[in-house]
Amino acid sequence: MNIYVGNLPYGIRDDELSNLFSEFGNVKSANVIMDRSSGKSKGFGFVEMDDGDDAEKAIESLNGREISGRELRVNEARPRGDRPNRR
């Protein structure tokens, strides 16, 4: 399952994001999205977990959890076509 993680602290990196989710099960990948021009975090990322049940537990446990003064928003990632147009 692919998981969206929003409102991340700007200092968090891929390995820290992976460690955060690894307490709930096997993390296949964890990516903090970075701005191409500045190289700084955009404040969100994606985590892919092998097991759907583990992913659901992670979402339930981490959504709303405060990390470095920021309350995480965690939910199942939606495919690009399902997102509202931002224009």
C-alpha cells in the first residue's frame, strides 16, 4: 500500500521517515519529496509498505501524531487522477 504523509518537519529525510513507519511492519520505500530548484523538503512524502494491514495500523497510529511540533497527516495515497486540480 502506498501512503501519503503530509505536514512533515522540513528537516526529516527518507531514512527517518522509513524508521518512523518500520515499527508497524516492513517498509518497501520511503521518499520525502524535495523541491528541485532549492533542494529543500516540500513537507510531504510517500511510504510504501508490503502488508495492507500493517499500513492501516501505521495510518491509524501516525495520523495526527506530533513530530517536531508538526501534526502529521497520514492516509492512503490516491492515484494522480483522483486528486483535485490545484489551478
